[in-house]
Amino acid sequence: MAKQEHPTCPAGFKTSIGGQAIIEGVMMKGPKKTVMSVRRPDGSIVQEGWDNRPRRWYAKTPLVRGIYSFFVSLLDGYKCLMRSAELATDGIEDETPSKFDRWLEEKFGDRLVKAVGYISMVAGLCIAALLFMYLPAQIVTLLKGFVPDAPRVALSAAEGAVKLGIFIGYMALVSLMPDMRRMFSYHGAEHKTIACFEAGEELTVENVRKHTRFHPRCGTSFLFLVLFISILLSTVVTWDSLAVRVGLKLLMLPLTMALAYELIRLAGRYDNLFTRVVSWPGLQVQRLTTREPDDGMIEVAVASMKAVLPENREDAVWGK
């Protein structure tokens, strides 16, 4: 199909619209609203949407907006995952619940599900801190006993190598899980749909299919930048005490996320040598976290994208 540019949006522009893969679907966040589309067991697509939060000063101020956006994305993303799991399994017969399960449902209902969800999220953050802050520092501390005179920069570089190894290894292992491979395909559909829109082409399955599944403004790239920046900042942190080092790195985490967010914004907004260098490592990691989608997955992503487009599509362009 021939290229058909969007009214008021020239081909090659950069959009502020972003998204996330969820269970059997895609969530897209536009300038004014957010919509999630999910494929139901009967093959139909169901959508749910809501208006975005008002953009206060803390959502606009450099550095501060990165910390705010991280936690908002974390909470919204988790809610979408939980809700998509319900929609994607609606109508599927479950095993007969046990007496204990029925008692929990009667006594607590949705409150129990929400409580378990938030506990799981907090536990996940604690495990992440253990894997990417304590464990690498502990390993290098043990190795330091064999090279007591090793400079701080060398120790930090070794710690960074361990961090990156854990990160890449974790992503590689997760990508082997069938359910995660399917979600990664929806992740690819999300990226390809955004790329099609940025190319100024009509949002059809045929047009979306030919675009790349890699995008510089991606959560995977953000996580990689967080790791890389943390490695750089940790070179100034003491190695005299493991507890002090881990504690200081935790205190530096907001700054690390803020800097990573600003770099991701630049990479998503501009295309030049600097942004291409910044984006390249994250794009390579996306080879693990995205897969080529089928046409049905693309259809779901397109449905979400179309639902969040503003009436004046120029409002979806960076800087508008």
C-alpha cells in the first residue's frame, strides 16, 4: 500500500505516544488518554481507556519528571497487566476452587487480590535491589581479597560487568518462557505500530508489519541506561564498607533514574549521532525483549494506537 501521510504530521516526525505489552494485548498512552486493548479467548478485542492525569509541575520539570514518570509507569503498568490477565481469561473455565480459596474470596474479595498484587510489586523491587545492587557488590568484594590494591574504577567496572551479566542473563532466560515470548511479540507489535505512525503511514496491519520492532524510547532501553549510569556514578562510591556502598547507591537511585529518563527522552525525540550512540546498546537488548508479532497482535496494537490519537494529530508530535 502506498504511503499516506497523516494530516498535519509529516513523515519522519517523532511522537510522544508510548506503550506497553500486556497479557494478550497492548496499552498505549497518548497525549490525553490511555487505552488498553486485549484479545479475548473468543477472538474479539476488548478495550478499556481512561483520561491521563493532569501534567503538574513535577511531570514537566527536568530530572524530577523522570522519577515521577518511573513510579507512575510502574503502577499503571502493573494495573494494566492485572486487568489484562482478567480480560484475556474471561470465559475460560477454571478448576473448582478449594474451600480455603472460597473463604478468602468471601472474606476479602478484590481487596485480597490488590493486596497480593502490591506485595508482589514491592517484593519484586526488593529482589531487583538484591540482584543489581547487593549481589554484584558482594561478588566484587570477595574478589577484592585477591587483589587488595585494585583501584576503585577497576572494582566498579567489574561490578558493572556482573550487573550487565545478570541483566542480560535474566532477559535471556525469561525469553525462553512461552508466555513471555508471546508478550514479547506484543511488545514488538507496539513498537512496530509506533514506528509506522512516525513514518507518516496509514495504520494498517500491512503497513505496520514492514516496520522495525526496535524503538529507542523503550522500557528495555531505559533499564539498560539505568544500569549503565549507575555503573558510572558508583565509581565515586566507597568500597571500604559493603553496607555503606549499597546504601549510598540506593540514595543515588533517584538521580540515576532521572538521568536515564532524560536520555531516553532525547533518544525518542531526536535522531543524531549522539542519540544513536545512546540508543544502540538498548536496541540490541531489545532483540531479547521483542519478537516479531503475528497479524492478530498487530491488529490489537493498532486498535490501541488509533484510540489514543488526538483529533489534531499534531498534538502527538514531540514538543507540541
